[in-house]
Amino acid sequence: MRSPADGYTLLLVSAANTINATPYDRLNFNFIHDIAPISGIGRVPNVMVVNTSFRAKTVAEFLAYAKANPRNIAMASAGIWSPPHVCGELFTMLTGIRWVHVPYRGAAPALTDLIGG
């Protein structure tokens, strides 16, 4: 962000960049004001997945189970303040369910544990 505006220096960012700038009060840059977006080059969908042995197979079934069993479900994420974590918190706010957030050091270990049960 401190590079001269020479037209040759580009920064490729993701949702994680904007999310991670949010919880800190004293950064030496303002992510929203110090960069100028040029173009979107990709989209990453966020999806909710469960182990195949889990009894809920639809979002409606999942919500019914989660509401009947508060804090009995673990929600794995790629880490604190990662896009999956923030999406999970938004899902919590929108639905009113209660689960336990389990932050991992990346999406791969979280997915490995999910598949393993």
C-alpha cells in the first residue's frame, strides 16, 4: 500500500483482507481508503457442509436440530476472523441457533476433521 502509484504494482486481495482489518483500531493503514479496486477476478462461494453421518440433510432439518440441541453442534472454521468464521457468525445472528465455534489453522484441517467425524 506504500508503493508508488506507478501502474505496475498490483495487490490481489480476498474477503479475509477486509475482515481482518476490521477488529483492529490502530493499523498504520486504512484498507478501505488506501487501495483502489480495479476489477473482480473471481468469486468464492460459502457453503455449509456436514458429515454424511449427521442426521440433518437440509438446512431446515439442520436448523430444527440445532434449535432443539443448543450448543451441541461444533462449527469448524479456517480460523478466527476467517471468512467461514464470519459467515458462521452471520448465520448464527440470522437464525438464532447456538453452536460452539472451533477455529482451525486453515480450511484443510477443519475439513479433514469434519470428514473424519
